[in-house]
Amino acid sequence: MSITLTAREARPASGLILLTMSLGVLIAQIDTSVVNLAVKPIGTDLKASVTELQWIVDVYNFVYASLLLTAGTLADLYGRRRIFGLGIALFTLGTVVCLLAPDVPTLVAGRAVAGLGAALEVPASLAILTIAYPDTKERTRALGIWASCYGIAMVIGPTAGGALVDASGWRSIFLLIIPFCLVTLILVMTVVPESSNPQGRRLDLPGQALAIASLGSLSLAAIEGPRWGWASTGSVAALSLSVLAAALFLRRQAGATDAVVPLPMLRHRVFAACLAVATAMNFGAYAMLFLTPLYFQTARGASALDAAVVLLPMSLSYMVTSQLSGRIANKLGPRVPMTAGMGLMGLGLLMLALIPLNDSLVIIASGLLAVGCGLGLNVGPMNAVAVANVPVARSGTASGLINTARMVGATLGVAVLGAVFAMHVAEGESTRGLAPAYIGGGIGELIGAAVAFAFIRYDSLRRPAQ
């Protein structure tokens, strides 16, 4: 059964729906940022090896990235509220397992379940907001608020997590997340209406399997490549499988009546531009989030909490500008904030590339401030444009695709730019390795700015879906 909400039906509860969807994003992002701070005490308490500690962190991202596209399709077919609620329930279950885990395998399993929950709820949240806010201007403002939760998570996660780990041990970070999960579950069951668009569609299981194989193999290569070696049999096999599965996936989509991703969506210039911008955005941003704390902890001897505090200029500026991005997009068109946002991110990363020449905290804070402002300007309008340029029936698929593009960018950024950094570390020049890595990320952001300027138009938020 398909239920499409009218503006009259959606508006009275739209504020509570926005709160619910924002909480869903918040808990997923807090989990992503907070566990990194607890790796050392987890290793001491559970006697975990380095490889086991890597998988405690990475299994969440592995499952999350692999299933985003499938989750978006499931939301369209079987109910967006149902899939969002299932995601929050699984996330809560996984967090409880992590809280009580007596050993490493149990903790890894809990992280995997939490990653599955995040993969289900994040794409559904964007699709639900698209329907709850049928008015273009209201939707753009709502998505700016929704996007600001990424910045809030970057503030709450590292700072509160670092303090909790120091005061109460590593299990307390999972205890922090559980109340947010329970509140979100109550809200989704009471204030969010159901919607779905299953007419004439069914789940393409072979297509879904190929998508999972391609994304999963790419994630595995990025996670294990630095440890295995990029030329090792395992890395080459994982990357080859990813490319092969992606090629087979696209070939199947071209001839499938129930395509996971209808190829006309990818041929739509505005939507395809949003995917390219999302990939470029996270290519540089996630590499920076990986390298900057690493630099402060290794070269400057900072603690995990100190390294997290260093990122506050980025997080706080992101929170502020994401609140303003919707107003800017509605007044000047989405091309302005998207182009300016990507350009600012590129400028910020190029400023951080100066660290080997001038490691002044003023330079570093200024670079992080520019990156945060750029992120805040871009994320909300980018998501709003993406969902405005596909049919409502495919809003879950569009959300899954835009989040998949972001995760692919993040995976490639950490893998490629991390490898550039690692080459210099191997030569005993860890600080010098920051410059080429940040420059590579900055170039990626500037390419994204050029794509936004070339393909996003003033009326992209209101353009009829093709």
C-alpha cells in the first residue's frame, strides 16, 4: 500500500518528524566519532590485538557503507517509517551488545549490528523529510537543520566521549548513546506517518547482491589495504571484485524492469552532479578527519581528548553555517552555497597543507574553520537538490545513492590520501607527508566546486523530476 502525505497532513507534525530524523542522524554520527577515542582502553581491557582493534572501529563503517543503497530501496518498497524504525531498533540492540560485550568477538558483532541499523535509518530519514516538507523552501530549511546534526555529533562525540572514557571507562560511551536511541524509537512510533511507493516494483535481489559486493569489497580494500599492502593479493582481489561487481551491477540495471538504480537517474545531470559533489566532499573531508588527529597525537603528543578539541573550530562553524545554508539556497539558489562551500573546503585543506612550513595553531584553526563553513554551506542544499530532482517514489533510492556517494568518497579519501601520508611516514617524514595529502584533498574539493558551478542552477531546487 502506498501512502503519500499531503502538505496539510504533513505540516502539523513536521517539526516532531524533523526532530526524530535529526536524532537518528545524530546517534549514527556520534557512534562513528566516539569509538575511536576508546580504542586504547578497549585493547587493554579485552586484551585485543591491533587487528582486532581495527575491526572494532571498521566493521561499523564496512557494514554501513555496504548496505546504504539497499536500505534506500527497502524504504521505498516496504515503508520508510518501518525501515527507519527497524534501523533504530537494530542500532539500539547493537549498542547494548557493545555495552555488555565480555570479549572482542562480541564487541565486533555488536558494532556490525549497529552499522546495519545506521545503514537502514540514515537513507530513510532523508526520504521521510522529503515527504514531510513538500514546500521547497521549508524542505531546504529543514534539511539544513538535519545536516547540522553532523556538526553537533562532531562536537558531542569526541568531547563527551573523551571525557567519559577518562572518567568512567570505555563502556560509558555506549551508555551515552542508548537514551538517544530510546527517545528516537518512541518518537518514530508516535509521530512519524508511514509512506511507501511499491507499485510496479519489487526487490531486485541479484542487483542488490551485486551492489553489496561492490561496495563491501571497496570498503574492505580501504580498511585492510594499509595493513595488507596495496599491491598484496588481498588488496588487489578486493579492488578487482569491487570493479567487476560494479560493472555487472550497471549492466543488470540497464536491462532490469525493477532496477535498484534506474539509469535515467544517473543520466540526470543535476542529480549526477550532486553525486559527484558528495563524493568529492567526503574525499577530502574524511582524509582530513583521519590525518589531523593523527598528526596531533603523534607529532605533538596530544591526548585523544586534546586532539578532539582541536577539531572544534570545524565542528562549531559547521553547526552555524548549516543552519544558514537553507536560507541562502532559497534566496540565491543552491549553486551559490554549494560552489562556495566546496571552494571553502578546498581553501581550508590547502591552508592545512602549510603545516610542514608553519604549524601555528592560528593557521590550523583557520583551515579547520574554512572546512567547517564549507561543509555547513554544502551539505543541506546538496541533499535538497538531489531529492528534488528525482520522483518522490524514488526518494529512498536517491537518499541511498547520495549517502553511498559520500561513503565511497570517504573510503577513497582515507585510502588514497592516507597512503600518500603513509609513504612519507615510512621514510621518517610524518609531518612532511601531510602536505601532499592535504593538497590532494583540496584539489578534490575544488573539482567538486567546479562541478557544482557548472551543473547546479538557480532553479535546481524546484526543477521537476525527470
